[in-house]
Amino acid sequence: MVTRSLAERTHRLMRDEALDVAARLLVTGGWRGLRLQDVADRVGISRQTLYNEFSSKQGLAAALVLRLTEQFLDSVEAALGGERDLYTAWVAAVRMTVRRASDDPLLRAILTGRGSEELLPLLTTQSEPIVQAARDRASTFLLRRWPDLDPRDVATASEVATRLAISHVVSPLHDASAVAEQIATVVTRFLGQDQPEPSAAT
């Protein structure tokens, strides 16, 4: 039991370090400049060990995006928890997500860096892991906070909100506040919740 626990911790540390290194290389050199051998060398493991963990370079990128998503979701939960009503909570969460996305160097590299066209599917046509993670985290939190809501409706609303937020991050049309208010309006109307007067939400 102790040996297995130590092995698991060692494995997690190796995986986290590999993702840290890959993120730095991706930001500085773009997708086409990212080589698995460079990641392995900097972590101090074999290239085969890296392949065993992530299966491929694309698998490594998918793990990077999913970890970035989890980091965003930590902030989303904090934003959701800082407000009293559902509408204002969603405004705060989406606004924070959009603003942070615009400043995150790894996300910028995925969206606009060299070779970004090969990574964009992770946020569009292959975005199911991100959508599922965000939907499940948001649903769990919202049902703890507002237990009277219907779980199926909450899951649907969370998924729709996630897809809309990703769409804006990939192709922004409005500023963060406008997008946040639009998505919050969709969510609260779908869930049949009262929306505060505009002055109360600003």
C-alpha cells in the first residue's frame, strides 16, 4: 500500500513536470517547435516513457488543454461562489473565464501560435473532454449551492454555457462583460430563475 502510494505520487509528479515543460515549450516555440524528445530530456525520462504516458504528441496536447481547463474551473467555482443569485454568479464566472482566457499565454499559443491550426480541434470538433469536465464541475457546484434546481436542467444549462464560452474564446465577437451577460441570461431563463434588474447586476 505504501509502495503503491509512493509510486502513484512519483507518477503524478512526473506527469505534472512533463506538462509544465511542454507548456513552456509550446508557448515559446509553437506547436511545430514542440518535440517529445525535448520534453523527455528536460524531465529526465526516456522518450518511450513519455509515449507510454501520453500515447502521442497530440495526446500530450490534449492533456495540456484538459489541465488548463481544470485550472480555469477552479477559478469558475470561486466566481460562482462569490455571488448570491444565479444570474450574477454566471455573469461573474463567464466574465472571469473570458478575461483570463485572453491573457493566458498557453491558450494564446493554442489559438494563434505556430501550428495552432493543428491544435484548434481540441477546442472545437474534439472539445468533448473539456465540455464534459466543465459541465460536471459546474453542475456539481450549482446543485450544492441551489439544491432545488433540477439536476438534468442544470447539466444541460452548464453544457450550453460551456459551449458558448468556448465559442467566444475561439472567435470573440463582444467584450467579456457583454458575453457574460448573454450567457447568464440564457442559463437563468432556461432554469426558470429570476433575473435581477440591470442596475443590480452591474
